[in-house]
Amino acid sequence: MKIEDFDKRLAERVLLADGAMGSMLYEIAGPQRSFEELNATEAEAVFRVHKTYLEAGARLIETNSFGANRLKLAPLGLADRVVEFNHRAVKIAREAREAASTDVLIAGSIGPLGAARQVRRLDPAEVFDVFREQAAALEERGVDLFLLETFADLEDLSTAIAAIRSFSRLPIVAQLTFSEEGTAFDGALPADAARRLAALPIQAVGANCTIGPQRILPVARELAAAAKLPVSAMPNAGFPKRVGDRVVYPKSSPEYFAQFAREAASVGVRILGGCCGTTPEHIAAMAGALRELETRPRSIPADAIGIAVDDSLSAPVENGAARRPSLAEREPESRLWRKMNQGQFVVSVEIDPPKGTSLDRIFDQVARLVESGRVDAIDINSGTLARVGMDALLVAGSLEARGVETIPHLTTRDMNIIGLQATLLGAWSVSGVRNVLAITGDPPSLGDHPETSGVYEIDSIGLVQVLARLNQGADWAGKELGGRTNFTIGVALNPAADDLDEEIRRFRAKIEAGAHFAMTQPLFGPAQWQKFLDRFGAKPPVPILAGVWPLTSYRQALRLNNEVPGIVIPREILKELETAGNAARDCGFAVARRVLDWARAEFAGAYLIPPFKRYEEVLDLLV
């Protein structure tokens, strides 16, 4: 379809799109690992959904291809079927159009990259290629336009637009999803987003998903006022809830959506439709409302219909300042941070939380360490090797209550973004935790419950971003909090990584995200660190705590070197331990003392790993 023809169609009348696809397919086909896979396995089910929406009055249908990109399909083992699923999605939609009695447009549906975008930092070129691959498959099979929907931030949406425009001249409708507060995921206000998107080669800008009719109306009004482009609006049926293994949406009445259609048209919306939870009944009601407006065009005041429009999102805000969290940077307030910045060499001892319910042994041994006057903090493992133990942040809180400074480790394996933020807020306010080491965490396949799956919505880089936002008084979605944390944010660093370039890339990304200090994997000599520095090209810009592990036997060293990810023991150290025979423990401690002496001149501090959880033995290194 030519862009000028699409523009003309929107100028002549409001274009009614379809509603939800996934929830309809669930009703027909039941739960699926991928609804896009149904294009190949149950095409008739997809056809019936299209046909039902067309019969309800939709004049634009979206292909069943929202998640049919390489990164979303890869975890399912379907990455090589991107072209197939997208081709079939268009084929089914075209068959439905051929069976319709009126003119219908087919929009190639493209969604964001999902969890894959958060689990690892993606190269912009890779993101571009993923979107281009999907869009090219959709255009090749014959879509009339592209509908980019449910994008949470402008960066990805802009990349998707660029990927399409690298080869296509079809119309593009670009839709963001907005929060209850009326901001996009990256904090952008509707007016700001509209102005930025209007500068790109698109034909319409809009909002869909997340919020219902009542909250999407003021967003649409702001978009229309700022974009000077046609606006689309496709709200959810309302707030979902989980029932068993299903996500269920409220039974919003068709009449409610008819009222929404009237008001949306009056504020300038030119493409109307529905998102999650909406049905053909909602679309039919909206079709009736639009027919009524075409025969009796008039503007209906908001207070004359049943939707109580909240105008708070449309109130003028100078530079958006009232809704944006303060980004003022502050120095962390922990004692550990102050010591590092005063040039003191800090020492931490690593402990593992108990597997049971008793903390008595931990309290007793930590007390001995602290009373020695040679230990500044206790860092606490979190589910190392994916084995169950008491939560590190809770153990940290119990030690903080006894006056012991802690560095609990926090992984992204076990909680989603909501849970991570809630836990961190509690750790700050209730438990008095002031330092956190952000790590991705070992996969469940390593541990006691290999049948479980990790969450991994974000990786350690994303967790640093979460912590930095909490420090700024905002949550991950950009919403202001009632106060802010001031964590000292630590990250892991492996100077002996197999892929040192990737390790350095991630380390730089962690620093850019807001890390304050780093803790290395155990080092066994200067050579490992020097190799890292040579490749890094400069002294790291944040304080570093070196890992020091006193080995106790040759067999232990051999196992660590060969079986534990991230541990690399130089060949000469292995030879020393082998030669030492029964004196291997003394040899291992002597090596650790050499490393610690060297670290005092090279690093801001060290963390010591007690052999076999005998915490008091590390004091032998500090004589």
C-alpha cells in the first residue's frame, strides 16, 4: 500500500482495527508455548479469529506475528522458523480478507524483543537485524502496512522503524505502551514521545496495551496535540489477574468500549482497536459507535459518557519536571565506601548462608572475625551454584542489626523485576543494608533443583540499572518513589575470563549503568590481573576488591580449575600444590598471603574466601 493512499484513508474516516489475538487463540487452542507457532500447526484457529473480527466490523486486521522474531523464538528452539511463521501469518490473514465482504487492510504486527532484551545487553546492530528479518518476511508475503506495538521504550521503537525503512516504503504505525502514570518505560511523556516519533519516517503514532480505555484517552489526547500525525489507540480490556495458570482480563462491557470509541474519535484518534482481553464483541460495539458518528458527527463531552476521564495526565507540566524523578547523583553513604575513598585497604570475608533455619553458627563465627579488628565487612553469597540456602539479604539484615557491615550478593535468577525492587526497598529501609553485589547468578541446572527454571528478566547489568534508579528515587518503569535508596553498588569481574573482550565489554557496561566498585573472581597471582589491565587499556575507574582464596589441597585446586565456572588457577600454582604433597594446605595459604600482600599495593581491598566455611581460618592470612 502506498503511503499517500494510507494517509488519505485516515483523513477520510476512523479506521477500526481488530482486538486481542492471544487471548482468543487461548480460548480456541488452549495454552501454547508460542501462539505464533499456531500459524504452522493450527492455521484454522488463527483464521477463525481473523474472520470473527472481520464479521464484527474490523477493517484492519493484524497478522499473528507479534512475537515471531528470532530472539523470542530462540529459547523455544524455533529461531530458524522466523520466516516461516511470519509468511504463514500473512497468508492466513490474506485468506481471511479474501473471505470478507469489504475492503480490509492487513497490518504486519511486530512486537518488542521481550525478555531477551533485558537478559543481556544486545548490540544495536543485532537488534536492527532482528527487526529487519521479521519485517522483510512480512512484506515479502504481502502486508499492507506495519504495526509496531507494545514497545516500552523509544530506543527499540526507533531501531525497529529504521530497520523497516532500510528496505520498505510501506506505511508504519508506531505504538508505545504507557503506564498508569502516563509515562513510557524509559520515562518519556506522551508529548515528548510524540515529538520524537513524529521526526521519524512514520505515518501514525499511538498507544496500546497495559492500560484500559479510561487511562489511554488522556495519553491519546497528548499524542494528538504534539505529534501532528494521525493517532492510534488500542487499550486493554482492563487490569488482568492470574487465575490458576491463566491471565484473565475483566469483562469490560461492549458498551464501555463503544463510549471509548466516541470519546477517542472526538480527541483526534484515527485508528481504533483493542489489545489484551478485548474480543469481537468489543470491536462490534466500537464499529456501531463509529457508524453513528459518521451519520451524526459531533463532539461528545467527557462528562456526557460513562468514562470518567482523568485529565491529570494532560495537565501542562513545564519540561515534564513534575513527573520525572530527580537524577541528582549522590555519594554512597556506606562505611565501606567511605573507607575505600579515604584510601584505607578494606577487607571482607565471604560467607555462605545456612541451608537450615539457624543462624547461631554464623553469628558466632562472624563475631570472631569482626572482633579481630582486621575485617571491615562480610559479603554473603546468594544461591551459589544454584543451591538452596537462606536468603542473603535477610542474613545481611540480621548481621546489620548486630552492627556488622555486609555486602549481600543479589542474583537476577530467582525474582522478576518487581520482586527485585520490592526486596531491595525492604533491604534498605527495614534491614539497614547499604551495599549490594549485583550478579546474574548460576543457572538452576547446576543446583539442587535442575527441573526449575530461572527468571532472568534482566542480567547483572540490568540489576545495576535497577539499583541506580532506586538510588535516584525511581523504579524500573520510571515511576517516582516515596524516597530513595543510596546503595553502594558492587559488581563481579573475572580478569581471567576465557572471552576477555566480552568480560571487558560487560564490565564497562556495568560501570556505565552505575556500579561503584567491583569484586574480582579469585586471583592467584599478578599475571592474571596484568593481562586484564593490558587488554582494558587503563586503570579501572572504580575501586576493585581482589578475591583471595587459600587453597588447601592439590585435588581441590584441580577440581576448582576444571569444574567451577570463572575459576582459573595458573599452572605453576597447581604444580606448587602437587609438589607440596601433605603440606599443600600450608602451600596454599602461603600463595594466598603473597596475593594479599601484592593486592595491598594494587587494589582498594580484598575479600577472603574461607576454606570449607571455616571462617576463622582466614584470620591466618591477616597476621
